[in-house]
Amino acid sequence: MKITNETISHTVLNKFDKELKAILLHDLKQFRKSQGQFLRNTSSSKQVPDQNLMVA
């Protein structure tokens, strides 16, 4: 198999996708364990926007 930039990019993206999926599944399990408490315990008037949060 010839190694090209496209092959390397595809491999890196696949690894990234797997790691991201694992992180999201872990976070979802934690959210379910806490039954969404960390969201319910905050009133919307007290929430401060996260200045470091980037949204695509």
C-alpha cells in the first residue's frame, strides 16, 4: 500500500473520530448518571457565557 498524504489524513481523521466518539459516550454516561443535575441546578439568570467556548 502506497502511503500518501490522503492516506495519512484519512487515518488521522478515523482515529480522531473514534476518540471523539469515546469522549462523547463517556460524557453521555456521566450525564445520565447525574440525571442532568448539573443542568437543573443552575438557574438561567445566573449563567455566565463561557468566553473560551468556540462554536463552529
